[in-house]
Amino acid sequence: MTSAPAQPNPGQPASTQPASGRFDPATADLRWQKAWDDAQSFRADDTSTKPRSYVLEMFPYPSGRIHIGHVRNYTMGDVLARYKKMTGHEVLHPMGWDAFGMPAENAAMEKGVHPGGWTRENIANMKAQLKRLGFALDWSREIATCEPEYYGHEQALFLDLYAGGLVYRKESAVNWDPIDHTVLANEQVIDGRGWRSGALVEKRKLNQWFLKITDFADELLEGLSTLDKWPEKVRLMQENWIGKSQGLEFRFTLSNGVTLPVYTTRPDTIFGASFVAVAADHPVAQAAAAGNPAAQDFIALCKQGGTTAAELETAEKLGFDTGLTAAHPFTGAALPVYIANFVLMDYGTGAIMAVPGHDQRDFDFATKYALPIHRVVAADVAQADAPFGTEAEAGDGILVNSQFLDGMSVAQAKAAVIGRAQAEGWGEGKTVWRLRDWGVSRQRYWGTPIPFVHCEVCGVVPVPKKHLPVTLPEDVDFSVPGNPLDRHPTWKHVDCPQCGHAARRETDTLDTFVDSSWYFLRFASQPADRPFDPEQIKQWLPVEQYIGGIEHAILHLLYARFWTRALARIGKVDVKEPFGSLFTQGMVTHETYSRVDPANGQPIWYAPGDIERSGEGATLKADGQPVEIGRVIKMSKSKKNVVDPDDIVARYGADAIRWFMLSDSPPERDLPWSEAGIEGCARFVQRLWRLFAQIDAGAEGRDKTLDRKVHQTVHAVGQDIEALGFNKAVARIYELTGATEKAAPSASRTDAIRTLLLLIAPMMPHLAEEAFAADGLGQGLGLVADVAWPAVDPALLVDDEVTVAVQVKGKLRDTLTVAKGTSREELERLALASQNVQRALDGADVKKVIVVPDRLVNLVV
């Protein structure tokens, strides 16, 4: 079995090794990487008439080193891209750098270097590492988001969205990172701390630029139903983050005559309300604080917390009694009104109806301040007076202790309360969203300058597109914390483009998630005079296969979906969903090694390279003394349980590490790193090399069983790669290798060896190229990178032989290999003729023979 032959390539480098020698990755890897570069093997052709395939892994931040997680991620995409090329597709498989962000500024402050120099040096290092792994990348389309050639187009798109009414500026409460001195989006605050610095986030009021992502809430939610090739977990996370809910907005009348609007998603629990709470910024709170130092101090305390839902859930619930009461709309009961730290002005109306029995935050607050906790939902009527434990009960049930609602389901009670409120004129049903508009202003230097000017005469004025890009100044000072652009002596001073008067530039820069919200469009089309050509975008988008970590489920993936839809709304692109299929790979893990520091009781962590393993134990190479072996966890610099890909490539070659990344674990699960595992992969590379040396072009005769095995393997491996089931493909290749090694010399065995070479080409491309250049396998036919995937004979995909089990008294005594469809009579005859069966019968009479065609013969004695 052979593929369609490639055209001769006079520029193909000759192999420097005889096929019978040992494969030397140290020389072969570099030789074939250069050959691919010289031939521009992986450069996508926009004019091609082949079917398109856009394969993309989430581009990396240039931190300075590629880590093992990157290697796994990019190996998966690389195998798919190479396979797609072999199956006749025009493949776009690009690479770039998510190059703006705080780490570069932190490096500038710590090391006294410029962020640009630090970033570009890191890019050069990481690019060299990626090339050393032999990835089939189109480097002609490489982009770095920190270059004006990229962010100038981003500024133009931002102005387009502004003209389309999707960008605005307003004062709002923000999450302020006191270490990084910048605003954070809600999604960038994890457990109340900045996602990069780890500092406790504070609340501040600042003028900020926003993108109207809430205008797209409905279609972002509805669009999830079309993403059937996305993980269900990711779709659910986005659905919950968008957070559509139906509820009731109604008005309390306060004891001072003021009307207070509140919103609740649980109007069914209205008879369980025992207090009302307002945000620290609410007018009711501000009025209560006038002339009241205690209230003023409490409001100041509230501003020290973050603004995310996660932090509101976990922070200690604190309140200040305003002395006001609110009249319950049904009972008239006077409910105390508190200023509370877990209520935010930007959520709902900035005021809530608190039902402690059925909301945990309200429960915690009521417990702290000894407020009533009423049960109004129970499993059944008998539980109407059941006491609460240590937590609220937010589940379903029937209404109790709720007058006219008693006995209703939660859904029925919601509808009944909304109906009464609307009929009586004190409230109305309303849909609300958890999603908030995306605040994109960041008070930092190393980011895309926001292209606006502030003029005292004209106000906020967009920079004309002919003046783009607005580039960052090079002469910046990081000796003082904060944004260097804000204190730059000249850069921020500019004439107003509208009236010519002295004005100042916007000194905030864009959130780096803006940079990654459209980079996949720029990869697909790169005209110099505009961000992209919509006709080329239509040819390549949506991305056929996108690969990246689950940690980007909300931040990057939601923003990218929004940005694409926003550009579609203003007529820039004709696509709404950027990623057709999404795959979230597992992490690469490693055990940890440590000792307790006697000076402070804290662990001292050691790198795997510092450790000598012996049986179940481990010692430190430096002193031979034992270390503690810890759990297998995600590789991290802090725990030092990282493996340097460069060291592995230098020792075993690129193909061995690529093969290891694809072996054993399903790609969506974590992959434990194992020295024994990588050594085994390196041995398999040499095993294949020895098998390739056994090619016998003159061999004759066919081995029908081997032919069938070869065609079935080709078919199954192709399906596995398409489904990203790489570990399954690897297992099948192992099986075919074993079957080929055991087969007697024949034309079938020669074809099997040639086929194996092509099957491994997407996974172990250097080995494949080296073998293909050897006598008898493909010498003179060009590069394996240009060869077609092996063809499959459908007739050989169906087994025409089966293995039939033969049982005596219910125990397996023999097996028969027979033609599929063999008759019952013939199966019975063959079973009785078996020597193993006769020995088992030992002269006993056979009373009955049960035959299941193609499966079983059972002899009853």
C-alpha cells in the first residue's frame, strides 16, 4: 500500500545516515527543519483552491521560556495541521505572541530594562524553542501584539466600534490592584485578589472606557447552542457568566417617604424578607452618612473590598443600620434598612430585598446581626416550621408561611407575585443579566494606547485614522509606581485634532484581552492598509480547530466571541462565531520534591534535575540525603517541579518528546511527566528506525491479514487524529508496528513499513523525513511534508475472518479462526475435531451443541 507519490525535489537534503544505522536526532532534526524552512512547506496560500483548514492554538505570552504545557498544546495542533495537509487541505497554522501586559512592566521595574527589549528578547528565545520542536507553523504570518503594525490596526477597530456606538466612557466603581496600580476586569479578580499580583483588590471610582458587551448578551447566550463542537463545560461556564435571569423589580416605601427600587430573582420568597440592604454608594446610604461619622467610616471600609461576585460571596458580611425601615408590600411590616458591604451599586438597582432563609449571603448577614430568618420554601407542608441548620436553603420546593402563595411551586409563586405587583402598580417583571459591560481601561504603559484626546474645548475627541498608530514613547521612567504615560513630560501633550487647541492624550491603555480578541482575524488576513480583508476572513474563518486551556473559558473566549460579533454588527466581517471547534487540553503534571527548612519550617523545593530517584524514595544529588516526594501536580516555577523542554530535546530529540505528549493520557486529561515514559518513547523512535531499515522492495507475495491490519489502522488513525484522540492513534500505531515486525517478508510487509512511515509523519516528522530520504522508501520523491495520506481500500476495512470461541461445559477450551458466515454445521464439525476439545470431553457423550454463528460453539455433556 502506497500513497500518491510526491514530485521529485532536487533541493531535498540527502540523508547522512545509512538506513541500518542509529537514528541521530541531534543532526536529523535541524536538517529537516531547515529543509521545511527552505521549501516554505507550511506557508498558507490565500489563492489556493483546496478546501481550507485553519488550525490554531492559543498564542503564548512571551515570558522567556516555552514550558512543557506549551509543548503538549502545540504538538496536538501540529499533528492535526500536518494531517490536514496530507489529506489535501490548504492549511493555515500560524503563530504569534500575546506580548503586552504587566509582567513586562514588572520586569522593567525590577531589572531596570525596557519592556519592549525584554519582550522582544523573550520572543526570539521562545521562537527558537518552537522551531527546535519542528512545528509546522506559517512563520510568514507571525504577529506580536506589542508592535505598532498590529496595535495600530487595533486602534482603528476600536475607533470603528466607537463610531458604531459600542464604545463609551463613564465614571464607575472599579477593581483596583494596589500592587500593579491598574484596574482589573471582574473576570481578572480571583478570590478577591488580582489575577497576576495576588494583591487584595480595592474599590475605586474612575473614568473608564467600556465596550458594550451587554448589548450582545442575548445573542452570545443563544450562540452557545450552535457551538456543538465546544466542550459542554465551557459552554455552561459562559452561560452562567452571562447569567440571564427573570425576576421582579419593585419599590419599597421607606419610613422617610423615599421610594426605594429593588430587584429580586426570587419574588416567590417575598414573605421571607426580614431586612433591606443598599450599596455603600447608594443615595440612601449617602444621605444616611451626611453628618454621621460612623456611617461615613463604614462606607470607607466598604470601599476597601473588591467588586466581583466571587469576593462578595466569600468576604465577611458587614452592615450599618441606617435607622430607616421599609414597608413590606404585602404585610406592611417595617423591615430595617442597612448599608451592606456585599451589595454593589453596579448590580441591579444597588439595593436588595434580603431573604436570609433562602440566600446564603443574607443568611450570614442575618446571623451576624441577629435578624429574623423565616422559612417560606419547604420540601412539603410538614416541613413548614422546620428549623434551619447552619446554611440557607436555596433549593426548590413548595411555598409555606406565605399567605396566598402557600402550596404553590416556586415557578407558580414567582408568576403570582409578579402578576400582583404589576396589577397593583408597585412592580414589574424584568429580565436582567449577570454580564456587565467590559471595562477596558488600564493604567499602565505596556499596552495599546487608547486613541483619544481630551480637549477642554471639544471634550473627548477620537484620533483621526490617518494619525494612527498612536505609538508608545520609548523614553519612560519606571522608578515610580503607576502609569509612566500619565507623568511623561511630552508624549501626552498634543493639539486637539478637531479645534487645534492644546489638549492631552488618553494615558490609559487597553486591556490585553482586547489584543487577543481579534488576533485570529489578523492571522487570516494581513493587508498593510487595514486590519484585514473581509473576503479573506470569509475564506478562512471560523477557525476549524482551536486548542487551549480551560482557564480561558470565560475571559478570552467570551471576549473573542463578543469582538467578532461586534465587528459583524458594524459590517467589518461576515462571521459571528470565531471558533468552530474548541478543544481544552489537560495539563502536564509532575511530582514535587522538598525538605522542610529548619530555620522557618517552610518547604524548600527542588527541581527534578536535582533529584536521584531510587525505588520508592528520592535523594538530593548534591548531598545524597533524602527528600520528600510530594503529590503529582501541575508544573509550576514556585514548586520547581518543571521540566525544561530544551533539555529533553537535546537528550532525546524532538520526535521523542512529541510522541510522549501524544501517548498514554487522553489529551483532555492531565499528563503525568515520567522519565521512564520519555525514555520509552525514545526507544520506540529507534525501533521504528530499525524497522524502516528492513524495507525490501523486491519482496513478493501478499499477506492478507497484514494488508487488512494496515488499511484498518490507516482508517482508524485518521479518524482518531480528526477527533483529537491522539492516544488512541498512538496505540494503533504500536499495534501495527508489532504486527509488521512479526510478519514474514512479503510485498505486504514492505507496504506496511512504507505506510507506517506516513502514519507517523504528523507525529514524528523528523524521523519520517530521514527514513523517507533513505534508499527504498522515498528517496528522490521530495519531502514527507508534501506527501499524501495513505489511501484506504474500503473492502479491506471489513473483517472476512472471525474468531469463534469453543466451550465445553461452559469453559473455554479452544478458538477457531474461520471465514465469516461459516455455517452452523461446519462450526460444529470443526469444534468436535479439535484436539483440545476432545481432551476436555475425555470420552463423555455430547448431549447438545449450541452454536452462535461467528461467535460461539458450546458443547453440553
